Amino acid sequence: MPTVTFQIPSEVKKILSKHPEIKWDKVVADTLWNYARKLLLMDKITSKSKLSSQDIDELDKAVKAELLKHYKNA
């Protein structure tokens, strides 16, 4: 299995160090795998999309504008 190295804040390291009974590498691997599955699903769903990047940007702005309007009136 490949090795990945990353940095975490000191505060997080202190908390993790207090729980050596937990296999943190497994927690991280499982979390990454779950996220990767979501990305695979997204790729599968969007692979047949005919939307351009500009279409997506316009849709994004329209949705956010409507959400802002909705929550301002709530």
C-alpha cells in the first residue's frame, strides 16, 4: 500500500497521541476511501453532462442568489 505524508496542527497531534488504542492510519484511510467513492460517483454522474463550465458558473450564481434571498426573508 502506498504511503502518504501530511501535516496536522500540533493541537490535533496532542489529542491523537492521547488515544494510541485507535489505529489512526485506518481512520484516515477509511475517510479518504469514502471521499474517493464520492468523487467516483460524481465523475460517473457528470461524465455524460453537456453543461459547460460557464453553464455551471451561471447555475451556481443563480442558486446562491436564490438561497440568499430565501434566508434573508426567513
